[in-house]
Amino acid sequence: MSLVTLLPFIVLIGAMFLMTRSAKRKQQQAAEMRNQIQPGSGIRTIGGMYATVKEVSDETVLLDAGPGVELLFAKNAIATVLSDDEYNRIVHGIEHDLKSEADVVPDDASSLTETDEPGADASSASDDKPIDLGKKDAAEEPADDAVAAKADEEPKKTDGDSGAK
């Protein structure tokens, strides 16, 4: 056999080797993560349930899913161990905001039009000239009668009987 016929098989075997190697690495990382679980950690199961670890044994994990709800799961059912901030953000809606309150964008645009004067209207507070949007008043528009008269002067189309022979 020539090298040209063996080349596709060699490439295929190499690709399979690389794929299995990366899958094994991911499995080892997941097993390490599951072995590192400590009581009090927030986790997400492969089913998407969020809970707090209460006890850890060799093959199982006792989870606290809410007040009075304790569930026994296999360690393999733990998808992710979450950081405390991420767990609180997802489960309790608590966010640790590092930004100052001055950077918060308001929900509506009313704060953008407010003025320092207490009784001033937002439209009267503007010193700018009105912006021309290209729309003209009725007095400036040409009369519609002139347009209608021009349309009457044009010859009307007929069904083909023009009278000219």
C-alpha cells in the first residue's frame, strides 16, 4: 500500500485520539470538582436544581434545597460548584455591585429632562431654537385646489376608443 491510501486512516485515528483525550481530561476535572465539595457550598445539579451542600460522603451528597427540604444525590449528579457570589445572585437575587450608585442608568427618561428650578417646565427650560423637522404649516403649503385643477387638465385615459381614425 502506498502512503497516500494510508494517510486518511492515519488522520482519522489521530482525530479520534485527540477527541478521547480531551473528553478524559474533562471527566477528570469534573471528578476533582466533585471531590472538592465542602458542606456549605452552593451547587447546581445536572437537572438544574440549585441547593446548598449539607453533608458529603464517598458516593452521595446530602443537599439542602430549602427550608425543611433535604435531598440525597449521587456525586455524579452535581454539575457545578458555584462561588458564594454567584449562588446568592442566582438563588436569592442578591448582587454585590461594585459600581457606585451615580453610574446607575434610570429606568425612564424623566430624570434627563428635570431642571434645577422647582416650578419650571422642561419645555420652557430649553434655550434652544425649535428644530425644523421639514414639516410645514398649512398656511405655507400650496393649495390643494391648484393640484386638483392641474389633475383635471391632464387628458384622461379611456378604453381605447379615442375617436381618431
